[in-house]
Amino acid sequence: MAHKRSNRRGLILCDLGNVLIRFDHRIAVRRILAYTSKTFKEVYACFFDSPLTRDYEEGRISSRQFFARLKKDLALAGLTYDRFVPIWSEIFFPNPGILPLLKTLRRHWRLHLISNINALHYAHIRKKFPAHLGVFDKVILSYRVGVQKPHPRIYRRAVAVGRRAGGRVLYTDDRPDLIRAARRLGISSILFLSVKDFKRELRRRKVLP
């Protein structure tokens, strides 16, 4: 995915979820309810706000191990791994306007993706949205690094990679807590609210004309 460009000014680190690609966890929760007597709230908490999901997104367990634990914890009946994969993964949709902006930015900036994500979700996004991932020179993913944001290690990995080439490092994310963590490490950061707002902030910082 490397893009050779001359006179690059630095590196922009871009979050994935709700910046590059939008998502809605509730889509998967509603579909899984057909296989369990658990409530919507219980499934949501197990899927997306639990130590189990953290282990998966930090690469400590495999996709099949994750499914086996979910099947036990949620008492899932009649659901195979092959049926589970699309239920778990088909929650993403494009963020209008972000891809043209990133294509403009990459003319003068290196672009790296930095994301808290698991193996199945990333595999689905690679297949479904190849153009969105294709703008990036490098991807830095929690399940490969072994820690999630806001752990300093994943930020330091991203910054070290970016600063080897010199120039500025700028980071954007939709989560205020992750922005604060990056700023504590001295990384210049922009809270992502919308494509329009992001463009306005980039112009204010002289990143865009």
C-alpha cells in the first residue's frame, strides 16, 4: 500500500472507526438475538464492552477462540462460526467525503491508519472497502501491536514510524479520551467531528490551502 511522493511534509495518523469508516454495533446485536435468550443490553456488553473483546482486539485470542467464548457466555444455540462471521462483521459503511479528502492529503503527507480493531473486522474492511485502505502507506492495528489505544505503546509505535521520515505528526480520532491520551504524549491531535469540521481544522493549521 505504499505511495511514493516527493516533498512530503510529515505524517497524518487517522483512526478507522467513525473517521475512515462508520459502524453501528447494534446491527450485529440485533441479529445475534435470534440465537440467544440474553437481552440486547447483555449481548451488547459482551460483544463490545468486555474483557473478552479487549483480549480479541489486542490479539491474545484467535477469532475462533473469541467465537467459542461468545457462544458459551451468551448461550448461543444453532449458530456456527461460519454464520457468526458475517453477523459480527457486517456493521460498517462509508463515511461520505473522507476518501476524497485523504486522497488530497496524501499528495503531500504520509498517511497511516491507527486503529483498535480485531482480525475479523479488519479482514471484512479490507474486502469491502479496499479503496479506503489503499490510501494508507501503513496500518498500525491493536490486534497486531498487542495493545489498544490509549496505551502509550501503540501511539509511540505510530510516532516512531512517522518521525523517521521527518516532518510534522498529526493525529485524528473521534474519541475525546484517545485524543487526550495522544496529546499527553506530545502528539498534535484533532478531535474528529465531521469531514467538514476536519477540513476546517486542517485549513486552520495550514495543512490544507
